[in-house]
Amino acid sequence: MADKWLTPNELAARLGISPNTVRAMLREKHPRHVGEERKRWHIPNEWAKEMEATLPPREIAGEREVVATVVSQKGTCAVGQKVGDKFVVGDTSPAGMCSWAFYAIFPFATVLQFGGSFPWAKDPDKITIACPDPTNPVIFELSVSESKSKREDYISAKEASQRYKLSEARNRQLLRAKRRQRT
């Protein structure tokens, strides 16, 4: 069987980059000769493997884990959030967290996740956010974890949203790290 040839779109999907990036890499590594008719790219597997080897690791550099902790709850929360509940905030709503609270938290969590801070915050790695329910407010404290990567805390589950819930062991580990930081 002959080698399968890929198009830039197929290779881009396989590598998780844009087709234009693939074409630019092809032009750099395998330039066309002067006067050669311009045709569509057909990429052999050996070129694809070569390009894949030159790409940096897929994990985003500088991505930090953000933990949302319920620090205050007044009235009756419809979802049942209680003081002390913890969630790892990612790109989907964590299991057990109110989706409205997640929508309020998400923009702030994203800033912290990628190294940003807020000028009004006393600590650059923490921010306090309230859920949008004015009659039964739940107050969350978002903080950057000492963990190296969010991937460490994934719990294997069928639903993607369950992957972000912290295990009890991880909660204890975070508390120990926080105590060590204070001393």
C-alpha cells in the first residue's frame, strides 16, 4: 500500500494548528523551485512526522490552576453551595457548581489562569467574586493553586465537567501547601 498523502487542512487538524501555519512551515522546509507550477500541497507522512517533531509541547506555557472556594453564603442557594466547597475552574462548568456562578467567575478565573492580576486586588493571585443572585449571594474566592498543571487534578470521568472537581486528597494537599506558605 502506498503512503497516504495529507492536505494542509488534514495535517493542521492532526497537529492542532492552523492550515496557514502548516503551509508556512512547508514553504520554509520544502520550498518550491523557481518556475515550478503552483499546485496544491500533498504532504507525505515523513514530512508530517518531521513537522510534528518541530512543534512545541501542546500544553500552554504558563497555564496555572485556579481554585474557586465558597467563602460566604447568605440565604438559600438554589444549587446548594456551602461555605468550604472547592472547585477547579477550567473551560467548562465544574460538576456541582451553579452555572450562573460559573459564568460570573469565568472571566476572572481566565485572567488568573494565564498570569494576569487585578489592580484593585490586594493579592495578585486572589480575587473575590459574587454569584449574580442578589437575594441569596454566594461569595467565591478565586486563588491560584501551587499545582504545576491542571492536568494533575483531572478525575477520569465520562463527563468532561466532572474532571474539574477536586478530590478530598487534593483538598488536603492544597491546605497543607497554603499552611507552609504562611510560615
